[in-house]
Amino acid sequence: MGKSQSRFGILSACPSIERLNPTTNPVNSNAYLSLQGLSKSYGKVLALSDFNLTVAQGEFISLLGPSGCGKTTTLQLLAGFIQPTAGDMLLNGQSITHLPPNARGLGIVFQSYALFPHMTVRENVSFGLEMRQIAMQERNERVNRILSLVQLDAYADRYPRDLSGGQRQRVALARAIVIEPPVLLLDEPLSNLDAKLREAMQFELRRIQRKLGTTTLMVTHDQAEALSISDRVVVMDSGRIQQIDAPHALYESSDSKFVSTFVGKTNFLAATVQAGALQLSSNVQVQTHAPMGLEGNKVTLSIRPEKLKFANTSDTPKLQVQIKERFFLGNLWLYRVDSELGELEVSCINDGTAPKHESSVEHLTWDDAHFKVMSAPEALQ
């Protein structure tokens, strides 16, 4: 069991996190977990740069970004698998930066689940408690309670090879939360599941997290996953935080090119400040309350595809377009259209009516308030 205990040191015979005095040097009244100025470099390669994040107790945070953005590095630093080049990590106001993984008491669910194949579901879930030398009666009670919570009590005596992907994922989750960790770390926990099961498990994961109230950090590259179950999302790129916000605010209010395109789809349009409005062309103008700058300034606007609507007889048409392509996505139709402003994407809910025909000429309308002014002029590049 030597190698297994080493690999799962984070779940093994370690002192309780209660050994960290929660009243010692609190960062602020809301910060249960605080990552301060974290950086990690490998030679000349900077994997993480000046990462700052405070997490309230019971909060569900997703670290979202493309491969190589630094999100997994952040999780590994928090778990204690690697050491930071600079910065500090505090839990309950006390630094855990230099504690070994098995002294942090954190729970982790690996991308591969990393279950012990020779152990039953019950034995896998019980393993961390055994390493902590929890009395048998309490151990059995906690295992039974957690197996019931993840709806696996009927599978307690099966081996991982006899389970579906979703069931194995729940075993890994049960093993991590049964030790009652102060923080749960999830490393792409749903990436090995098929699309339908993945969506179902997103909500199952959130249900369990809310019921337990466990502070949770999840690494993912899936925007829908992050938006659907998180309290806040940390969008990362090139080792740096690009934006931290609640899912709805992140989607609706971002003024960053990277965030706007990584979190959903958007249309970028060039405009010129003219007489207190934004002129997109000689025929198209947008009124906005957003700061525009001086007369003649060049700015970039963005608008989400679902905020553009095909005009009907009761609407005021604002832009003539020709449908170039259409794509059926089940719950909606996605159209690519040509216009005097360039190519645009328009998405419409599938309400059962016949879709627009390719090559047909249509008109778009919109609410000017849905246009966002981008902060950087390079957004069109």
C-alpha cells in the first residue's frame, strides 16, 4: 500500500485541518481561503503570474481557461503537489504554503478518478478514513451516509470495473468528501463522461456541494460547465486572471475580447464616435450610455448572437442581411449572415416554427443596450 498511500497522501493519515487556528491572522471577514500573489515559473517559462483570489466558506469557484492557461498549476499549488515561486496561500487565516499535501487535509477528485481497482466501492470510500485511524463505527456511519448522498449505496460491494463512468466519478467524489475536507479540489472531474451524462453530473455535483456546504475549486475548460454550477468563475489565460465574476455578469458584462469569445460567442463590430452616438456605418447607429471617448474615436462593440433578432412586421428593421449558412443545434438555430457590417452570427430559439432559408434576405433588429463597448481597440484583430 506504500505507493497508494503516497499518491493519495491528501486523503491519508494526516492531522485534521482543525490544527490550523481559524482565529490566527484572518485575511478578512469573508476570506476562508486566500491565494495571494501566487506565481510559478519553470526556468524562463512563467506558468502562473500574480494570482490573487479570496474564496468565502462554502463558495463554489471554477477556474476556466484553455489548456496551458495556468488553472491546473493553481490547483496543484493549492494541493501542495508543487511549490510556488512567489506568493502565499492561507486557509482560515493561516498559511498552508509550506505544508506537505498530507498535512493540508484537502479533498481532491482527479481527472482520471484514480480509484483503487482491487477495492470495492465501500473500501475505496473508506480508505481515507482508515488512514486517519477513524474508529470503525464512525467510519461505517460516514461511509454509509456519503454513499447514500451520492446514490451509490446499492453499489457498495462492487468494484470500479463493474461501474459506469458516472458511477466511478461519484465514487471518486465520495472518497474525497467523506473525510470532510475544508476545501474540495476538482481537476476536470467530468471530462471523461459523454455529453449527456456530463450535463447530468454537473447538476448532481452542485447538489452535493450545496448540501454539504464544502468550499470547492474546480478546474475546467468547459464554459457551459463553469457557468451552470459556479458561484463565481475565474477566467484565465497565459498564466494570468482575465476576469472574476458571477456567471451571469461574466457573460453579459465582459469588456475583454478574450473573455467575450472564450465564454460564449460574440460579434465584434467597428464603430466611430459621432455626435454622441456610435456610428457603425452610414446607415447604422447605436445609442449607448457607456463611455465612448472623444468625437471621432474608433471603438469596438460586441453583441451576443442571441441578442440579434430577425425583424417581423411589428419591429423596426435596422440592418438588411442575407443568410449565408444555418446550423441546427437542437434547442436553437445558428445563422451566419452577410451584411454591410460584415459577417454576423445570429442565434434563435427553436420554437418549432420553420427556420429561415439559406440565401434569403432578412432584416435584423436589436436593443441598443445589448451592445458592449470593448476596452481594447485590438478586439477586432
